Amino acid sequence: MQIGITGGAGFIGSALALRLHASGHTVSVIDAFTDYYDVELKLERARLLQQNGIEVFEGNVHEDLPTWFGSHSFAAVFHLAALPGVPGSLQEPHRYIEDDIAMTVTVLEAARTYAIPHLFFASSSSVYGEQTGALLEHQATGQVMSPYAAAKYSAETFCQAYQNLYGLQIGIFRFFTVYGPAGRPDMALYRFIEQALRGQPLTVFGDPIRDFTYIDDITRGMEQALQAQATGIFNLGANRPESVRDAAAMLGERFDVPVAFAPARAGDVSMTWSNTDAARQTFGYVPSVTLADGMEWMITWHRDRL
């Protein structure tokens, strides 16, 4: 199949592109290389994609999507382009409306215009707001804690509107704390490992519990959803809530660096925990990577870059 991925130089997008290419699909990605974090990391991922024969189209989704869509015959498109992260959304909420809501509507309009057979949208566990326990998809009610979460929830509702109005076939993924090599530098595990390897202290904000999900589990689930042509909303998580304080303490002890604690940041929820029964029953999703193994692979990647 010919597959398109928006945000394809991002952490999840590039990993998905490599997986689908290895499975025999023809993959093209589009990315604007925005500066939310170090652009060089995105360029490094893009070079790896190109070395593997994957087409990388540099462009802005709002302006360049018609050219990109028009020059391909996509059987499916994964829409991953977005502005991530809770803290940034508190500082620039209007930018998140533009990059997370309006951009999704641009993709939906293009999918309708170009008759894309299947669209997959990347959402977030943040849409559940402040709740505890293993969360089912119907428990997202709009009671969110940040502009980022509000933007993702709103984008989901646009997807559902276009599916109801125009019959678009859409699958929505709610990701739970995705981590792994070449990840996002603003995420806690990336930051902790970088600091620990440099002998710097680690700081944990609040006492969060996170359902850390390794990147390979996430991309495997997305490929399974593609194969099943799944529609609906699906949690993709690890089903194993872990203490961020415990992860920091393990790294602190291993690398002999202190761990400090600070108040929880505005907009952060205290717990994420996925129930992935819907994904398992619909397309066979079963996460398998433990946090201990995933962190070891991350540490190796970070050490190789020092």
C-alpha cells in the first residue's frame, strides 16, 4: 500500500515510517520541521528515512497538503503532525488551536477532497483529564486539564464529525506516554537519562504515575490497525502504570546523581493508565516491552550519542 504520514520526521512518525517500509509499504512523509524542540534531531530522523528509501517532503500541512496528496495515491494516511506538550500550551494556547485543531481540519478536508480511503489520527491520553484507574475510551468527557488536551479532544470531535457527515473511515489512537530511543527531548525519561549520563541532578515534578509505552509497541499497534482497517477510538498504552519518582530514583542510584522533587506543574494530570481491551479485540494489540527493558535501550542510544 502507499501510505502517507504527516509529522513523519517526529518521534512516532519516523518510527512508524520505518516499520511500514520494512513491511513492504511505499511510504511518504511530510514534515514542517518546526522548532518545538531541537530541529537537528528531526533532521537526523529524516536522513535515516531517506537512507532507507522513504520519501521526505518538507512542507507545511496547511499550505502544501494539496500538492502532497495530489502527487500520491494514498491508501491510508496517518495524521501525526501536531504541536505536542502541556507546558507549551499554557504559554501559547492560540498556537495549539492552529497546529492541533485547524491542521486536523485541513487534513480532514483534504482527505475528503482526495477520497483518501482511510485516515488515522494521533490523539493523546491527556483527553481523559484528571482520572484514576485503567481508563476506557468512553471515559473521555471533555473535562481536560490543559489547552493541549483541549486541542486534542476538539480535533477528535472534528474527526467524528467528518466521519458522520462524509463517511470518512477514521481510526483514532490515544497514545499513553510514548518513550524510546530518538524520542522527544522534553519527555521525562529522555531528560532524566541525558542528565544522569552527564552527572546532573534529576528533578521530578509532583508525584506522577505514567503508563510508559515503548515506541515499538505503539508502531506495531498502528500497523495492526492499518491491516485491520480499524475505525473508532483506541487506547494504545502499556497497561502498566509506573511511578516517575521510582524511575528517577533508579537512574539516580545507578548513575550516582541526586534526585530532587518540585511541585506538580500546572496542567499535568497525576495518573495515566490505559485499558487497551478495545485495541486488542479489534486488531490484536498486545504491548510487550517492560519499562526496564525500554529504559536500557534508551540508555544505550543516549550513551552512543555522547
